[in-house]
Amino acid sequence: MKKKVEKALENVIIIDNRNIVESGWVKKIDFINNEIIIYLSLSNPAMHIKNKLIRNISHSIKNKNILYPVRIKIEIKSDPKIKPVIKNIIAIASGKGGVGKSTIATNIAVTLVQMGFHVGLLDADIYGPSIPLMFHINEESVNLQHKNGIMIPITSYGVKIISIGFFSHHGEAIVWRGPMVTKVLRQFLHETNWGELDFLIVDLPPGTGDIHLSLLEEITIKGIVMVSTSQKIALSDVHRSIGMFRIRSIYAPILGIIENMSYVFSKKTKDKSYFFGKNGVIDFSKKMNLFFLGEIPMLQEIREYSDLGIPVVLKNKDVQNIFRNISKNIINQLSQ
Ligand code: ADP
């Protein structure tokens, strides 16, 4: 019977076309009181990876006409190659491109460093990896120094950074199919020496796609931060993104939403003009039951420093305060 169960488990395939027996995930198979107990040991703690595995094992055992009840016990082991201790993984997402997602990811990361945290930033925006530019990193000169196959991130302004842009030349499109994207992302997450981090900020591509699904399947995300302008078109796409994160099988909690480019302030008239519309994001957040994390004005300095590769929070006190409040709100939401 044990052999039969083993054969069934050999049909459960995980990454790289290997099955769970040859990958060494199966530690022991027991029969107690007419019940099969399977002990597994794996390093990936993502909840729904475990659930999927349990489903696949049960299915495979039934397919072999083994009719005993099955109990699966999973122990989480740490990877001996690297011991990343990442306390909080937070993804920054938007519906549309160009709403300031990367600018916000950059300045939240630097703000958290200023607050005394250890911070990493993973730029997964395959359509426009702009983090290297925003951190003044010359992609051409990047050497990720593979040490026993483990990548070492580049540190800029105190933030440890890995970008999908490091794998392409400046001005070159990244044209990868889904499986390639998933492979690279997996390397970023599991084969990178992040060291101990309080926060890993992930800059996602806009919309809903392969990267989002892979990420949600690979790791346990503590929370998603949505970014939008108050424009109707931007909010309609955010609505779709939120729908994706709320699908039960890939669920990730949304910590809240940030309104970017809320208003333009005229120093002359002291008036605020609401270029993308007024209160759009606040109203939307109420409707969608989302926490409103804060608003950032449209400011020429934000664009200018961004282009110079200097995070604006290091230069402008008002903007620094805005990002401090937003970061504190994010931390509060995490503890809810
Ligand atoms: P996304 O990541 O959503 O595509 P980016 O962060 O790349 O957007 O921002 C798009 C452009 O808008 C960049 O040139 C950036 O400097 C500028 N930008 C972002 N937020 C602001 C802001 N609050 N005020 C002025 N310019 C901004």
C-alpha cells in the first residue's frame, strides 16, 4: 500500500517538472487506524500553495483507487541556502500606468529607511521598470554578483534594490512570456540575498497579469497598497485590480489606497486646483470599503527630483511629512 501511495505522490508535479517525491518534500507516509498520514516538509509557506498541494495529493490518491481517508501534515522548513527574514512584503499596485506608482514605491521605501527600518525594493514592473532611474542606478553598470547562484541586491539611499530592468539594456523592451516572468520573479524572491528586512516593497506592473498571479502564488503578501488619481478612467481600472486581489483563491489584503496628483497648489493665489477631479479617490474608497492612506499633490519638484534620480522626500520637508504620514498609516493598517 505504501508503494501505491508513493506512486500516487509521484504524479504530483511541482516546479521545474519535478514531483514531490524526488524533490524530497515527502518525509514520511504512515498508516494509522485505516488512515493514511502524509508528512511533507516545504520551504514555501504561501497558504494557497499549501492548499493547492493538498488538493492535488488527494486527487492523485483517489485516481489510484486508494479509498482510505488521507491526512496531510505540512512542516515549514527554512531554506539552508539563504535565510531571508522578510517580515513584511507589501506590494504597490495601480490600475493604470502613469499614476505615480513607482514614484510612491520609491519614496515610501526611503521614508521607511529614514524611520529606521531595513528596507528592500523589488521592481517587478515589466512594462516600465523605472526604479533604477529613480534611484540613480545605471542599469548598464549593474553586476548582481552571483554568489553561489544567489543575487546580491544593489543598495541606493539605504534601500536594497532588485529590478527587472537590470536584466535588459536601456531602451530595450522586455519581451518575456509568462513562464519566463514567473521564473525571474521566483529568483528575485527566493534566490536573492535580501538579508533581514522589515519591509520588502514590490512595485507591481499596472493592471492584472502574470506577475500579479505569480507573486500571489509564490509568497505571502502582508498587504497591497493601491495608487490612483481621482480620474474616473484611473479609478475604473483600480476597481478591476481590487477585484483580482479579492478573488478568494489568490486573496491578498488591501491595506488602503493613496490618491496621487490630488491637486496643484498655486503659490500666487493660494488656491488648489483639482486637475483630475475632486474627492474621486476618497469617495471611491468609501464605496469599496478601503482605507484612505493619504493624498499627494501634483508638484513640479516631485517630477524633477524623480528625473534626477533623487527621492523627493530627501529634499522637500512638506513632501517628507506627507510620506511619513502615509507610511505610518500603512504600518497601522498592517497591525489591524
Ligand atoms: P507609474 O509607476 O504609475 O507608471 P510613475 O511613478 O513612473 O508612474 O510616474 C509617472 C510620472 O509622473 C513620472 O514622471 C513622475 O515623476 C511623475 N509624478 C508622479 N507623481 C507625481 C506628483 N505627485 N507630482 C508630479 N509628478 C509626479
